[in-house]
Amino acid sequence: MQNGTDLYALDISRASFVQACGGPCTEGCVTLARIGEDAWALGDSKRPEAQPLRFTTEELDAAGIDPARFGLNI
């Protein structure tokens, strides 16, 4: 974890998730929210009950996920 921060200890109850779709959103969309300075939560709009996965900016980059595609700044 970055600086010893446990990403899953961060409160995401007020996180503002946004969607980005690679095509029609009939199959579901990935949602992304900034939850800290170097922390992100990645969810699935088709499974809103599922706990979002959490990543550092470096991990998102390694996975090829660009927050700018969601309209979010790094």
C-alpha cells in the first residue's frame, strides 16, 4: 500500500462514482471514484451491491485504466 494506507479502510460512503463505457451500456459499465489522494474505487454498475475494488493510481495505470476516460483528473 502507498504510505502504509489500507485502501479498504477508507470510507467510500460519500464517494462520487462516474461511468465510462466502451460501447453500449446494456452490458454494464465500469464506475470509478477517487477515494483519496492516491486511491481509487472501481465498481460495476450492473452489480451495485458488490463491493468496489480499490487501487492506487500506480495500480490503475498498470492495469491500463485511465481516470481521464471517466472525466476524472489524476
